[in-house]
Amino acid sequence: MVHPVFIQTFYYAIVMCLSISIAGILLKGFFWKYVKVRLSFGKYILVKVRSALRDYYGVGRVEDGFLVYKRRKNDIRILITKNIFYRSLGVTWVDVDEEINAACTVDYSAVTGYDAEKYDDLLTRALMKPAIKSNFEKIVILVLLGTLILCGAAAYLSYLGYNNSQTIMITMGQLKSVVTANTQTIAASTGL
């Protein structure tokens, strides 16, 4: 039989899980994002996105002077300027206006206004572009590649020549034995 203390602990755990789930549902996504930011100990920033229909929350981070957060599975980058971060509920917050893609200061005036999605694509392309090699490096690579191809072709042709020489030697040996046998047959039949 199970001890009554374990049963009571189990009931308390069920009530706690239900209340946390209900709080998560009623707060429309704020609760779990707040918990993630709170448990990151300053690595993440809570982003309040003000849109035309409703405000929603996201989790952002600071990378190379930009605030980066996800909006509908796309990374959005917004330039960080002075006086956009503030502390509330023990975490760092930033307000972002979705219509003008700008971070807002504490007095709700926009400080940057540019197309974050467009510039995010440009920044990603600039970071991922291949390094340009000089012409000297290209020529050296082509010469080495040509040398390797020529060496490979020479080795293949010499291998083919070796196989053909063996085939010719075998046929010459067979020809010699056939000629010798025929000569002996002719000599025996003529009496020489």
C-alpha cells in the first residue's frame, strides 16, 4: 500500500501542473517565454512586439550590435541604439513596433525605421559569401590539377601497354608452338 504522504504529494503536483498550464494558456504565450528568459540569466531578452492586431512576445538575443528575434519562423534583426532596453519583472525587455520594424524607446518613440526582413537577408548573404581567391591561387590549382590528370593518364596508358605486351607475348608463344607443331607434322609426312 502506498503511503498517504506520497498520494498527497502527487495530488499537489497535479494541481500545480494544471495551474501552470492554465496560466500559460491564459497569458497567450507570455508565461513560457518569460520563464525561458528568466532562466537564461541575461543571455536572452524578452521582446514585446506591438502589432496592429495584438501584442505578442518573443525571445531575443543581442548579436553584433543587433537585436535578433524570431517572427513567424524568420530571424528579424533590428539595430540596437541607446535607451531601448528596460528592466521589468526581473528581466530585460525591449519593445518593437512591427509596422515600422523599429525598436521603441522607453517613451515609445521609434528609434530605427527600416525593413528588418530585407536587411536580414542582406546581412545573411554578406556573412555567408564565399571568400574571393586571387588569380595566382587559381592558376596554381589548375596547374596542379592538370599535372595530376597527366600523371594519371600516363600511368593508365603504361598499364594498358603492359597488358598488351603480355597479350602479344602470349600470342607469339602460341604462334611459335603452332608453327613448330606444323613444321614437325610437315617434316614427318614428307620424310625430311
